[in-house]
Amino acid sequence: MLKLYSFGPGANSLKPLLALYERGIPFESKYLSAASFDQHSDWFKKINPNGQVPALEHDGKVITESTVICEYLEDVFTDYPSLRPADPYLRAQMRIWTKWVDEYFCWCVSTLGWHRRIGPLARSLSDADFEEHVKKIPIFEQQVKWRRAREGFPQEMLDEEMRKIEFSVRKLEARLAESEWLAGPEFSLADVCNFAIANSMEVNYAELVNARDTPHLLAWIKRINARPGAQKMFANAPGRAPSHAEVMADESKAKVTL
Amino acid sequence: MLKLYSFGPGANSLKPLLALYERGIPFESKYLSAASFDQHSDWFKKINPNGQVPALEHDGKVITESTVICEYLEDVFTDYPSLRPADPYLRAQMRIWTKWVDEYFCWCVSTLGWHRRIGPLARSLSDADFEEHVKKIPIFEQQVKWRRAREGFPQEMLDEEMRKIEFSVRKLEARLAESEWLAGPEFSLADVCNFAIANSMEVNYAELVNARDTPHLLAWIKRINARPGAQKMFANAPGRAPSHAEVMADESKAKVTL
């Protein structure tokens, strides 16, 4: 049995989802609702005590951490097309890119995302309900992040994260100006993991990611959206996230600003 | 040609060094001097434009990032004993542990290490010499860290890092109380990468890492120090870092406090 618990095709959840669809590995998909705090529910914490998605259940064992899950799927399902370069040097480049997402790119985008979405959600709860919820969060740093989001992140922190986002966008654009895919000539987990964070940036960071300033990054985002794996992933999401084309067609969804 | 540039057997540099010695892979070792800022010199930035060690040169290609280098060595030198579990689930556990070092454990220990050692070094320079040096640092966040170390890290930041160090020590102790090695029954890169950060803690954090509070962590540190690979690594370091036994025998080296 292969079952993926996720929030659907966005952020870290997108990584193993896209890897599975791209490679054509059959799996069962279980979507959790972030708005209902499913990830901190007792039933899910029995699966991942950290209360985080994505989590993969495979033959009675649970694997956590999005990037580790993608590598696990490569180690186990060797009969399917691979997203890990066969050449060791290119594979190392792939890992430098996925590591960079996990240590830098995902965090700055995450803070701004929390500021924009989790902050209002947390403020919509009464003090008592909020505290009740925070108590259920297993990771201390996540508790702190929820509290910060509710109070409002310090402007200094938001400015610093925005600086890092700008740096990240420039870095991706520079690389994609010289190479079709991030880790070399082939589409790989480097692209999957960066796409997980970058896909929504044409909408959420239109002042940074646009046809004038980042043509190569934009073309790469569109190339990945056009791949059959990505199309299937977006089409199969129940209560699904809108596709790239749909988001771009619906300007009202673009009105998210700092 | 296989050549490793490193600061010698401590922190991130220790990871690939120990992996090479443990596995018995012949290599050329080039030690850089942190006190002379070798890592930010022009000659080294031609090898790693980020100005960071460790860096591995292999047949004309350069691989960076300590954890990525360790995986690269596994991908390339398959005829030598492996430090990566063959079982995919255990391999995933190994990666969760090495990832945790890179994203959590190494950072809190690093900040305190900078506070204790880089701060005084940075303050020993004149303003002009300091600025001259900072200009040579390629990574913006590293420049900021040098400035912060010189000014003195805010107490709030030091307290938060110390909280994370305490959490890390408790986490390692709990795991090592139930398992001889971090990722399962065999010594693996999970142990190598955590040892790189934890080895000096009996000295630098004696109030946390000691026979009473963390017997299993201490036994694990000693077990790794006793391995032939580690012994060879410490013995071969020119201007070498003192071995565990030497450090413990020399109490004067232990007088480092916040």
C-alpha cells in the first residue's frame, strides 16, 4: 500500500505529489484540510507525530519530510522513470538545489504566506479557541510561528524575508537563463522541489515574477505546468487548487498584497 | 584526482573527512586556515565561489555542501564500504537525521561557536581591516553573521540558540537510549553528520553533555572516537585538532563559557 497524506498540489505537499504523477507510480491520495487543522488532529499525529504533511505510508511504514520522501520514492520504485540524474555530479547538483529550497527558499516564502493567510485565520479564532489549537501543535517552533502570525510578524522580519525572496527569484532566473532545467539537461527533483514553492509566484509576487523581469523563470513555470504529470496532479485534486491557467484567468485571486 | 578542501576534523568539514577515512577511500587532503581567512581568498573562491569549506574536487569537477559531498562519495565510490543503509526506509531515516543537522542542530551550535570564537577574532581587527575582510565574503548572510559576531549577538538570539541546543541534546540522548546508532542498527552518515557537531559538546557544553545527564550520547561520542577511521582522521590532521582524549585530559581547553 502506498498512500500520500498531503494538503494537495502546493508548497511542500506538491513535491511528492508531482514526483508520483510525473513518474506514473500508482498511489492513494489523502488530502488533509489545513483550514480544519487536520494535520494536528489525533488521528494524523498517530501517522506523523510531528503533525506535518506530506507523509507517505508504504507497506506499514511512514516516511516524512517532503524531500526525503522524493528520494525514498526513487530508492524504492526503480522500475519507473527517474527524476534523479544518473550522473553523480548532476545528482549532487540536484541535491544542492533541493537542499537550498529546504534551507532558504521555502522559509522566506513561507513566512510571507503565513503573514498573508495564516495570520487572518488565526485572528478569526477566539483567544480560547486559538490556545486550544496551539496546544495540539507538536513542534515548539510551529507554535511560535502560529503565535507570531496571529500577533503579526514584526515588519523587520517581513522585510528580511522579502529580501530573501527577491534574492531567490534572481538566483532562479539567472540559472534558468543558462539551463532549461535547474540541475542540468533533464527535468529532475531539483525542478519539482523549486516549482513547489515558485509555482504561485507569478500571482503572489507579480512585482518580482513577470514577463519583463524573469522571462526564463516564467517560461520554466509554464513548461512544468504543461507537463502531463502536472496536469494530472492539478486535475485530480478534489477541492483542488486552481491550475496555473485558471489562476491567471481569474484576476480576483491575484489581489493578495502585503 | 580526489581532493578535499576543509578546515580539518570539526563541524561541517568533519563530515566528508570522516566518511573518507571510515570508508578507506584514498584522497588528497588540503587544510585551509580559518584564522587566515583562506576560505575567502581569491584562489579558493575560484574553487568554491561561495567561499565555503568543505569542497571536493573530483576529476576536474567541484562538489560543495558537506552533506551533498557525503552522498556524492556514496554514489561514486560504490566499491568501498558504504555508510548509507541499503534498506530504503533506513536510508530515509538517515536523510531525516542529516537534514536535521543542516537545518537545525548545526545552526544553533554555530551561532554560539561564532559568539565564542569569531567574535573575539573579529574584534581583534581594526575597523578598516574588518571591512576589507567582509568585502571578500561572497554570501550576504555570512557578511551579516560576521558583523553580528563582531558587535556581539543580541542576548535574545543567544538564549534562543541555547534553547535549541538543549532541545537537540535531549533529542539525541533519547534516540541513542533506544538505538546504538541514529538511523538503525548500523553506523551511517546520520552518525557522521551529527558527530561533526556533537563531538566537542562534552567540552563546550559540559553542563548539558555529561555522564549524568546524557550517558547514551556520551557513549556514542566515545564509540565514534574509538573507530579506526576517526582515529586516523584525527591523527592525520596537520596542525591537527586535539583528539577527544587529549581535549578531556587538558582541562584548560574546557574553559569556554558564555
